[in-house]
Amino acid sequence: MRVPYTWLRELCDPGIGPEELAERLAMTGTEVERVATVGPPSAEGFVVGKVLAAEPHPDADRLSVCAVDTGEEEERTIVCGAPNVAAGQMVPVALPGATMPGGQKLGKAKLRGVKSYGMILSAAELEVGEDPGGILVLEDGIVPGSPLSRVLPLAEPVLELEVTPNRADCFGVYGVAREVHAISAAPLGPEPWAEDAPAEGDGEVGDYASVTVEAPDLCPRFTARVFTDVAIGPSPAWLQARLTAAGQRPINNVVDIANYAMLLTAQPLHAFDLDRVPGGALTIRTAAEGETMTTLDGVERTFDAETVLVCDGNGPSGIAAIMGGQASEVSGGTARVLLEVANWDGTNILRTSRLLGLRSEASSRFEKQLHPELCMRAQRIASRLMVELCGAKLVPGTIDVAAAAPAPHRIVLRGSRVEGLLGMRIEQPDQVAYLERLGFGVEVDGDDLAVMVPPDRHYDVTREVDLIEEVARVHGLDEHLPTTLPGSAGQVGGLTREQRLRRRAEDAMRDLGFDEAIGWSFTDPGEAQRLRIPAADPRADAVMLSNPLSEDQSAMRTTVLGSLLDVARGNLARDADRVALFESGCVYLDAGDAGEGPLAGSFPGERPAPVAEPRHLGCLAVGPLSAGSWRGGGEPADFFSLKGVLEALAGRLGAELSFEAAAEPFLHPGRAARVAIDGDRAGWIGELHPLVCREWDLEAAVAFEVELAALVGAATAGEETYEDVTTFPAVYQDLAVVVPDEVSAASVRDAVLGGGGELLRSAEVFDLYEGEQLGEGRKSLALRLEFRAPDRTLTDEEVAGLRRSIEVELGKVGGSLRE
Amino acid sequence: MLERIEEIRSEAGTAIEAAPGTAELEGLRVRLLGRKAELTTILRGIADLPQRERGKVGAAANRARQELEALLERRAADLDAAELEARLAVDRVDVTLPGAPARPVGHIHLITRTTRQIEDVMVGLGYRVVEGPEIEHDYYNFTALNHPPGHPARMLQDTFYVQSHPDVLLRTHTSPVQIRALEVQPPPIFMIVPGKVYRRDSDATHSPMFHQVEGLAIGEGITMADLQGTLSEMLQAIFGEGREARMRPHFFPFTEPSVEFDVSCFQCEGSGALGDGSRCNLCKGIGWIEVGGAGMVDPTVLGFVESSGYDPERVQGFAFGMGVERIAMLRHGVPDLRRFFDNDVRVLGQFR
Ligand SMILES: [Zn+2]
């Protein structure tokens, strides 16, 4: 909302500059985006001139050489390119040294050999209106040489307000003036709609026009007045200037009057050329589903059954509150005008304007829900201007098709509640003064107030708490509100164990050398295919958005891997030679069920989350984990480098993982494993399939992705119990086991642990040997064993016995000890 | 005999001192104390000596032997040390070559770090951290937050909807978690909600995905003045000691009264001007920087959870929310919100 400062001051002059007012407004709830200046930055150097003579330029067809009286002893020679310049005109003149809008400083110029000592200006050049036809011609009766600012607003400050959607009243300048009155206590001018125009036309409005409202729910009020003897022409300079400063293009006097009344009251109006409305009959109805109409902008639009149309005998002529019709538009030949001022259902207008992608000054006001009472305010203001500026005659009577107006709200404001909610006291006389200045009716009832809400605030102020906000903001939060803390209710703050462990997992990944990425939750629907995920896999069934910003962002991710691959590609394209990334974030699975706890997607509340969104921890490495150097190293990360990372991560949490060869569509089939916790699937790890790498322009990459809920759920960190390792010494032994190739290290280790029983505290594979002397298809694994009893020192015989039982267990998986 | 022993001892002592290396010393040891050595022979022949000489000769020979052993040992230690020094002296490296690269240390994303910082501040004030789903029911995101269907306030946020479920959307704020938590926990409640949120907007100042942190405090007699105090504590913890908070009235559907809150500018100390008199670029000369929105929880919102103990006549409280990206941008001079989601490792690595 653009509010020209001079216009505002005419209604309520706070006695302070626009910048200071802007700050006061901001501190009381109306944000001022900026204070702009319309027109030249300063009025200096702009005067009224009188064209004494205008002769054709000797060397240029389109230029005139003018003699202009600017109140100085000698007349000035000014070369002018406008076709409409003529002797006798009063015109705006910029003298050399004046600064034009946009900051350009005017100098003396030589135009085709003739020196020009100034410039005759058009309305557009001064930013006071539109006049592509040429220079602005002023009214007679001004002394040449007078400052131009006496007749035109120059350097007009304009407050660009960011009005919150609840304040429909502040979409009109008078509403803003009332707000300024409330916060400054400066006097407020009389309501501009107080006085109506004399009705001097012939007959009665019903003789000219009729209105039928078939959709009273969506059109609670429709008023119409008729004007005859209308003389269409340009608006006077003051009106053009005011509209231009407010951001409206002047068109002709009738349209300008409608816009002016809207800017003043917030109530939009629409003028019809009555002679182009067949029979003067208008019908307001909802569209038939699929009904079409070509709107003013030449686009054919299709409506649904909730769209409200304004129709005449020829069919739909406009979309209610959004766009008028071309057929009945006011034009140069218009002699009789029907002025519509209606009230519409805001929700319906908002819906339709969204649906059609059409938004106008009018619709943006109607969608905030105006009160039906406003209609006649606008009618009265416009009627007086129609008579005054267009020489029109107002036909007696107003067509007024209206449902019952909503009953005004009467709200009790308890004095105790004001202080109870705010934590500051506002004296009752102050409360009364603030509310009355805002236009509320107030009756004092002991400590309480009975408050009547004016129509302008009917939809905004409906409850006691809304009144508390009104008195609080006018009173001034910044100056008066104390700074306190809530009384302690014995609450203890903190993170849950799950939240602490999640942080620990993220920190562990950082300490292991990985950078945390935050990828987009959106992806393109083709990602599953690029990851070679088959259609039957739940990860191919992404949650799709119905209104994405682009196709590339239309699906919700089902893996963190895809995001990490995108990030890796981006970084390699920026010349990174290696990346080591992780992300802790949600994936979204339409078909999935939430597990236990927030990390698994189970959240507080009576309704479960609409889709499963478990939190995953993904990790991706391209290139070496540590850089190589002159000493060597720098081998690219492979399956085992990342498995070591995952094991270290699990170690930080005290979680036990198991790995088993298992394919994933996006992994190298021979270098892929399922990660399990307590036998349940918790993720995967592996080198990426070369075809997947190719899709992301990578040579090779290795990754894992685990469910954080499972990882954190299995964590024992923080819950450990002391184990005595000092009283009785451990016995360490190495074991070399020969097994067929196909027997996994894990099953060898399991057999060893099984055979060793409780006294075998650990068994770790530390070497692998494959050589001719073992024979084809066999390998040897070396394990380091640690035996310990909690209550005694183990004897050699005991350990030898355990070794024998280990040997037995190994035999069951085809293994034997190698001596 | 005794003279001979003394002679052996003295000659041997000189020879030991003169031994140039451990190999020579080992030769000496064999020659002096070995099986065929003269001293050994003497000791072995003591039994054949006359009775009265045995004691003296035996004692002298043994003493000589012990002395030589000690000398040999000392000389061996000296030689070892000297030889070690000599070996070390030639074992040189070029200390100017680069060190072997350690496993690099990674980085926590600045958004995560900033979120944690805010969480920690609020935890210190007695708040718990609660999380909720990003894909949410319309009911929690709008209806229960006083945005009835068709309400213009719904259009404040342009919302992504889910194809398969018309009443399901990507949450536009973290506020739906308020309702979820209030449904299951009776008052008093002090909670904070971090998380991703989504709006249908993309340019230099808007990202379709970003992060919010939201706080909520409801109990008996919690006032707007308490909101101001809480914001003030929080902003000082985030932006530094001595920062001030101010609240400007505003409009949100789920709070009444509603405010936006600012922190006094930490670059110009709230003066709006820099040391050289030029306008402060951070606060644009205003002295205050907008941080987020807040207000007293609207009674209509409490009405949706009245059955879990939130009678608007009995309990009241405040809510506040802010963008994590915005705070990170202010604190660390990040010029463009989109940089957070580029995940450029050269940028990630700047924040330790
Ligand atoms: Zn500043």
C-alpha cells in the first residue's frame, strides 16, 4: 500500500517527518517497507512558465523553439520536442541545475544548433501522471516564475506500507490516517464520506438500471448508482498526481474517480458505460462448470461452479471483484455511467483469483473480507467527484441489493485480563483513549470496558484478546513492556538420550573426517531409475508433490544416497579432487510404517505422521579418505575403508553391527553388504555400481546408509557396566585357521567365539593369507584371541581345552588349525 | 705371582680404555677373561700353589678379574653410546619436506551447528527439544493453528501439497509440532522445535527448503513480558552479551498479540553508523536486525487442545520462531541463503 505523505497529512497530520512517522508505525504494527520519493528529489529549479511563442526549429521538423516567460527579466529560449506545445500555455519548466527524477542534473543544451535554457516537462517526466502525448499543460491563472511545487506535488514522499492481512482498513488512506491518529493523538479529519452529492438527474435509478443477485451468499451486498451527462476527459492535475504517487495509472476522470475512492476507503468500485449494458440489467450469478469468457487481457478463461460472474443481457461481462468486462468499459464516448460498489465473500474471491492466476488492486482488497457497510462510503465519495469533475448528474436513488448486515461485535474487556496477559499495567483512561482513537465505541463498566467494534475492524477484532493487542500496541511495547522470565514451574530442560546419541553419531562422522551435507529433500522422479532401483522396490515409490517448483523437485527423496551423490558431483565439478561426506536426514516412504521414536518417524500427537519419515545417516566417499603425499598413501577409499569408518562409528556409540554379503541395485554386486543390528536389517554398505557412478559423472565411489533409529537404539554408550580387567591376567593367543574360500571370515569368527565360550573375551581377524601352499580354493585367516576369567587366573590346561573345543567348532564350518 | 697379576690388570686396563670399538672390546674380553686367558689360568692354577700363597694370590686374581669385568662393561657402555651417536649423526631427514597428511577432520554443517546452539541455549532455560514430521496433515499445519480453510492467512505461505493425499502437505513452519506436543502433554510445557520447513518460493532470499527453530511456553500466568525476557536471554546467548531485544507488533494467525522481534545490531552496537560515520550495512542504519516472529498463543489454538488441559482462561503462554539460516547468515556474514544448500566443501570447511 503506497500512501502519499501529503494526502495522509491532509487527513491526519502527525506533525513529524515521514521517516519518523514510518518508525512510529513500525513500532505499532504497520511495517513501512521504505519511504520513497516520487518525482524529482528536490523541488528546487522547477517553476511555472508561460509559452509566449513557439516557432518551428529551422533545422528539425519535430522541434519547436519556444520563448518562455519564467518570471525573469528576459524570456528564456527553450527547445521543445512535444507536438502539443503552443503559445499561451502555462507549462512546467525545469531550469538548468534542476535535478530530474532518477538523479540526472539538467544542464544547458544545444539542440540542432539552437541553445536551450531549460526544459518543458511532461507529466510522466515529473512522475505526476501519464501523458505520452506531450508536455503537461497547467491551468491558467498562475504567475509565471511561481515555484512548480505550488501547483504540483514534487518530491512527494510516499510511505510504502506492508499492511498485515488482518488490517483490511489500512488498504485505504483514511484507515491509515485513523491509525496515525491513534498512535499520535493528532486530530483526524472528518470522514470524507460524510457528505453525499446532490441528486439532480432525471427520474429515479430504477428507470435506468436493475440488478439481480442470484448468489447472495457470495455477494452480500451490491449497490449501484447512475450518472447522466458525464463528460469524459483527463482528470485534473491534483488527482492525476495523487493517483500516480499512489501507484495507479491515471486513465480518464471516471476511472480515476473510482480508483481514488478505492484508495481512500479501501472499498473497490467499478464503472460501467450504462449504454453498453443491454437494458441496464446486471445479474450476479455463479458460473456454470466449464463456462468460458474472454477477459480484458484477451485470454479465454474457463470457470468452475464457484466463480462469481457479473453478467448482462449478452452473457458474462466480468469476473466479480477481479476483472471487469471490455464490452461495458468506460471510454471516450461514454455519457451515462453505472457505478457498482459491491461486497463479496473474501474467501471465494481469494480462491478464484488464485485459480485463475489473476490478482488486481480490487481483488487483493476484497480477499481480506470487507464489511458491507463500506459500499455506501465509496458511493458517496465517488458521487461527489463525478458531479464535481465530470459535470455529471446523479440520478436520485441507489440500487441496494443486500443481505442483512452482520451484527456489530460487542466485547467485554476485563481490566484484570489486560495486565494478566501482558505483564504490564495500562491505566483504564489510556485504554479508553486508545480504543476510541481507533474508532471503537467504549463504555466503562467498573474495571472493565464494553467495546463496540466498528465495521472497518469487524472481521479482525472479535475477541477480548484482540482488544488487548490493540491497547498494547498503541500503548507501546518498546517503551513500556517489562522484561521478565516465566516463573519456574519445576521444569527440567534437556535433550533425550536419542537426541544426544544422534549428535554423538554426527560428531563421530565429523571426527572420522567427513563433512556434513544438508541435501534437498526434493529430487527428480527419475532418480530411482538412475540408482537402478526396480519399480517394485518401495524406494521407487516416492511421495510426489502436486505443485512442485519444477519437475526436478517433484519427488521426495527415498534415499540419502541420491542427495550425497548430487553433492559429490557438484563438488567434483568445482574441482574438488576428493569428497568425504555424510548427511543425517529424513527419507520419505509412502508405503512404510513408522518405527519407534522420532528418529524412526514416530512423533508425538494424536494423529500419526501421514507418511513414514525415518532418519538415515548416509556416507559417501569419492577418492582417498586421506590425501597421498611424497611418502605414498592416498589410495581411493574402497569397501574396507568405509567399513572401517562404519565400524568406528558403531564403536563410538557402543553398537554391535553385523555384515553379510547382500546385493543392492545401486552397488557393485561383489562388494556390497547388508548391515544388520541384532539380526535386523539396518542399512547397507558397498562400492557403487559403475553404471550408477556414470550417471553422476563419478569414476568410483563407496557409500553406506544406515537407519539412525536402529543404530541409536542399539547403542550402549553411556550405559556401560564396569568389567574387572586388572585382577586376573588375560591370556593372548594367535590362531591360524585354514578354510575353503567360500567360508566367510564372519562365520570363522563366529565358530571360534562359539567354541571359546564365555572365557573367550574377543577374537579378531588380523591377517588373511592365500597362497599355493594352502592348495587351490583355500585361505588362511589369522585371529588374535583373548581369554580371561573374571574370578581366577586361567591355567594352560584350561586354555588348551578351549582351543580344542574351538577346533571342533571350526571343523563344523570346514576349517582346520594351521600349525 | 702377585706382581704378574698387577701387571695383567694394569696392561688390560690400558688396552680396554684404548679399545676403538665394540668388536675389538669383545676380542679383548676373550683374551683377558676367556678360558685361555692368563688370569683364568692363574685362577685355575691356584689349587696347585703352596698353601700359604693361595689366599693372597686367589684374592688378588679375583679382584683383578672383577675390576677388568667392570672396566669392560663401562667401556662397552661408552662405546655403545658413541656408536649410537655416530649412527644417529648420519641418520638425517630433510625436515623441510611436508608432513604426512593426517586423516582430515570433517565439519558439522553450519545450519546444524547453529540449530544446536539455539537448542542448547533453550535447554539451559528449561526447555525440551521436540521433533515432528516434515510431511504433515493440513490439520496440524493450518487448521489447529487458527487458519480455517480458505482463510487468507493460509496464503501467507505458499504450500507444497502431496499428490496422493490432498490433505497432506510439506509443513510450512515448525508450529504443527506445538499441537502434536500439546495433545499429549498437559501444562506446563516448555519446548523447542527445530527442523526443516518448506515454502513454495525460490530466490536470493527464499529457499523452498529451510530450517526453523520454534519455542513454546505455556503455563499459568506466563505473560508477554516473560516473552520479552526470554527473547532477550536467547538473543544475548546467540549474538553476544549486551544485545537487546525489541518487539514490534505484527500479525500471525496463531498468536495474539503477535510481534516480530529484533536484536540490536552487533556490528554498530545499535547506533546505525559505523566508526567512520558511514551507514551500517548489516542493519541498514536502523540499529536493529529482524530475527523472527512471536506472540502470545492464540486462545483459539489452545481451544483445539483444551481436552489435554489447555483451558485458555486458566493457562496462557507464548510462542516464538525464527529461521536458522537467517541467524547463521547474520552471525557469519553468509550473503546468500542458497549457499547453505550448495554444500560446497570449500565452504563447509570454513566452519569448524
Ligand atoms: Zn548496524
